[in-house]
Amino acid sequence: MDMKWLGRLLALWAVVCASGYAQIEPVGDGKTPGPLKAQHLTVELVTQHPYVYPSGEFNAGLVFTLEEGWHVYWLNAGDSGEPPHAKWTMPAGITATDLKFPVPQRLPLGPLMDFGYEEGVTFPFTLKATEKAKPGKTHIEAKVDWLVCAQVCLPGKAVLGMDLDVLPAKPAEEKTGEEPVGAIGSALKSLPTPLPDGAKVSVNATPTEFLVTLHSPDKGEVWEFYPFDQEQIKNAATQRVESFPGGVRIHLAKAEELTKNPAELHGLIKLDDGWGYEFRVPVSTAAAAAIPGAAGSTANGGATAEIWGFLGLAFLGGIVLNLMPCVFPVLFLKALALVQSAGEERKRQRSHGVAYTAGIVVSFWAIVAILLLLREGGSQLGWGFQLQSPVFVAVLAAFLFLFGLSLAGMFDIGLSLTSVGGGLAAKQGYAGSFFTGVLATVVATPCTAPLMGAAIGFALAQPAWITFAIFTAVALGLALPYMLLCLQPAWTRILPRPGAWMETLKEFTSLLLFGTVVWLVWVFGRLFGEDGVDRAVRLLAGLLLIAVAGWAMRRWQGKWLGVAIAVLLIIGGVAIPLTGQKAAEEEKARWAPWSEAAVQQAHTEGKAVFVDYTAAWCLSCQVNERVALNSDEVQARFKKGNVVLMKADWTKYDPAITEALHAVGRSGVPTYVIYPAGGTAKPDVLPELLSKSIVIDALDKDLK
């Protein structure tokens, strides 16, 4: 079973348990405070004093003592569960506050993460008496319910009671400010507290994370975050903590259910000694700096040295980007071009360097401008956001794959373009350098180098002019190695002489590009979640068309026919992985998963059932589905006959499907069976190859 679905089933079980509280017989009769024995725990009421007095208040607590391996829940139970509740019956003039929840712990259970308490916990609360409280004996009562869990969850209920003396006035022996002791005292000390003086929390939202930054001199070794509200973070995800002088930053993965950033984040930060800070702060949509505390100071006219520091980091980060795997193939291309132009005059070589640098800088400016405009419009985007677009990823994969085919020797892009356009040929050298810089930028942005992290985070949280300045520094760092060689042609002497090795090097470079394409196919699939495998296969099919485009360019080298065919095939290759999503979703909604029980259930409801026994590797199955089963005419007939559609997927061996096939005299797929309403008529097995008329005629016959 898929772990995600297992988690959902466990959560559903907890809800079912909670909904059954009304049927659970409570322990206790409300006359004693306990301890009362229930399943896997004991529960009792404890108080600071056995009395109250008008206008006075004192502390009390609800104490749970748990068997080993069992737990109860915090205010936010996490992925499943329910916190304890107490409903009070009080005499006039006496009230009780809500239960207060101590700092919890993380309780992993399979794919889930719960928040709660093991061994034992005391939930403190406050009893208050007003002037209306009448002196004498009085009785308070609490109806308590809870959910106690280990591998299974069990609901429980208890009725606890306590007698109190209502005194006419505060007793003389009671000391002002007396601190509670015992279970109540320990519980009060374990409650979360406000942030201490000098501490500050900020929360920044990225497309996938909340970044919680705490500035505090009281810094422990281990930190954990607990949300007070549900469906904000992935509770079971690892919370990555970055430490810095004077504070920490916690990376929190967003919950899948979260479609919009909350206005504020209400949370609890737990230190390694069990101490907890509670806070409620607005969520900023600007990316936070990787070194907390940097963002904001410069925007308000802070130290100029700080700007120069981040400019330096950005420049160094741009240099490091040249070593990233996704940038390395592009540098190989420029190295080839530089060696080939070693005999050119110095001025021309420098011009190539300037064109390459201009391509990088202009591309960086364009991407940052788009990012800032989208950010102003409310989009939550970060650097490398273009790889979140399926269209962009598909186009980039297609482009790099085509380029790789050219380097591998399948065809020559340069010769094709030269023959087609004489004017373009005259400008090809510098244009090639410029657009190689563009390509370097496109493939570099997802591979943020380590030294760039702080600079990029700082830049995206600053005014536009600072953002552009920092990203210009990144661009110049990326362009620096090639630019230096162009400005100092003598350094090209260290490069090998042109020769046959260059063809081998070019072919080797194609392998690097193909490796990048493999990564892009993986990224593309991840963008579609559960349908990722199907989408990745569609992208691979599109790349096959692009390979045919490469063949056309070689077959008709230098002719408009080859270019025209190649362009059409490339467009088709990009379109294949991006189309059909809506149709796939509609098909999934129409066809229910097959099971023998589901067929019987449909028959008890008086409905006929059509079962498509299929498999992903069955080509004729796919053809039949597209030609006949999913056609408008056949679907309309299914709907008219109130037929339940089921798909028995035999892609992986399933003994139940195998047995069902044998029952109708078949041993493989495709197999199509109409089970008439009522379940008494003999199943009607259709031919392996379908047409619309075959299906409609069979339905007309079997649905009489």
C-alpha cells in the first residue's frame, strides 16, 4: 500500500475513533478527583489548594499517567488524533479556564507525525471565584474525553469530581505569589512562554518552505517547530536547522493541502532542554536571506559595507557556478570555440568575450525583472522558479537534446543556418557568443552555488536596485573565466592545439548535455505528482520526434525543406508532453478501479458493469481505449445505460484479475466484458479489437 494512503487511513481511523466518544462508557461517577483507571492510562484532578475564596484564583491540573508506548495529544495533534477536552459543571461564582498544553514532543508513526506526550502529562488550568461565590462546601465536576494511541487509537471518557471549601476571605496562612509544587508546578514550568527580551522571530515564505528565523542569545543545540494550526507544514518532514551567531533558522516544508500562504504563522519553537517559545508573526512573501538578520537593514539605509559584502559573495558565487554540472557543458562549448579562434586577431577575440558576457548579464536582468514583477503581483517565487514551469522544462530539454545531437555528429546546426540565411551567417559568430551566454544563464539558475545562497536571499528581500546590483555581480562572476581568456589572448597558449581531438571532445560534450536532459526529464515528471511517470514518458516520446528532426536536418542539410520539417517536428516534440492532461484527468474520473466486491455492489444497485481488463504494456489496449472506449459516442451510450465503468489494471501481476480473466475464458489482455445488471445473466465477452459500433451494439443487446 502507498505510504501516503496508509497515513490517510490511519488519520481516518483516528477520526472514526473520536466520533465514537458518545458510545464510550465513562469511568468515574463525578464524586472523586481520581486517579481513575481507564484503558492504558489513569486520569485525575489535582489542585493547588482544597479551597477558594471570593476574587481569588488558584491552579489546578488534569493529570494523565500513561502506559509505556502509549500517548495522548497536544493542542494540534499533528497528522492524526485529538487533544483531551474537559467540560466543567460549576456552581455559581466559580469558573475554570481552558486546559493549557505543555510543550509537546514529536511522535512518529509510519508516514505520520503526531504531536503529544508519552509516559505522563499534566494539563494545568485556573479556577477562579467571583464575589458571587457563596461560602461553604461546593462541588465541581469535569467530563473529560481523550484519545490514547500506540499502533491503534482508543477513545476514553471519565467523569471527575472534587469538593471545595469556599472561604469568606483569603486565609492568612496563604502566601502571596506562592509557587505551586508537584505535578502542577512542573506543568506550569513546561508551558510555552513568550519570546524573551531581545529575541525576535521572522517568517519568510518560499514556494515550498516556511523559513522561521529566531534571533536569540539563548541558543541550544537542537530546535523543533510545532504549528498551532493544522495543514500548514508537512509534519513528518525533516526540519533542517541552520545555526548562526545569535540565532537559528528552521526550514519547514509546506503542507500539500496549503494552497495559499497564511497571513501569519502561530507556532512554538522548542529548545533541546524542553523549553518552548510561543509566537505569532506575519508571514513575509519576500525570500529571506540565508544569513538571518541581513535582510532589511540595508533596505532601510544600513551599512554600505553590508552591500559590498553581499556583492562579493554574489561575484564569488557566480565564479563557482562555472563548476556546477548543469553549467559545465556550456563552458565546454565556449572552450571549443575559443580554441578554434586562437588564430583570430585580439580585437575579435575580445569582442566574443564581451558578447558572451552581455548575453549572461542581459539574461540575468531579464529573469530578475520578471521575478520582481511577479513578486509584486503576489506570486511566491524564488530564484530558479522557471524550472517550476512544465512548458519551460520541456522546451529546455528539447533544446539541449537537439544541441546534444548536433555535438554527437548527427547534423551540424551551424552549416544549416549558414546555408539558410546569408545575413545571419555574417553575424553568427557574435550572436553565437551572446546566445551561449543566454544558455549559460538558463541552465545555471537552478544550480545555485553554495556561496550564492546568502547573496540571492539577501537580494530578493531588498529594493529593486540592490537586487539588480547583486545579480549583476553574479552574472559577471559567471562570465569571468571566459572573459579573462578573451582579454588576454596569450593565455590561450596553455590550451591544446586544434586537431582531431576536438571532434572527440565535442562528442564527449554531447554526453554532458544528454545527462542534463535526463535530469530535466526527471524534473518534468516530478512537476506532475502522481502522473509524473506518464508525463516523463510523454516527454521522452517528444524527444524521439526531435531526434527525427535531427535526422531531417542532416538528410536535407542546408535546405529549407530540412529546416521546415525539423521545426514542425520540434514543435510536435515539445507539444506531446504538454497536451492531454485534461483528457487524462477526465478518463481517470470516468473509470473506477476494478474489484470483485465493486462489481457485486453495482449489481446490488441494479446496474450493469463494463470492465476493461488492460495493462500499460498492452499496445492494442491503448488503441482500443482511444478509438472506441473513450469516444464521445460510446461514452454517451455508457451514460444512457447507467453502466458502471471499471478498469482492471494488469500492468503488474494481480492474481484476482487473473482469476477473473479465467472465469470468462481468457488468459490475457485486452479483454472487455459486460456484466449485465442483476448479476445472473452470463457475462458478454467482446472481441480483442474494438470499434465504436462493436461496443454500442453489444450494449444495446445486453442492456435490454
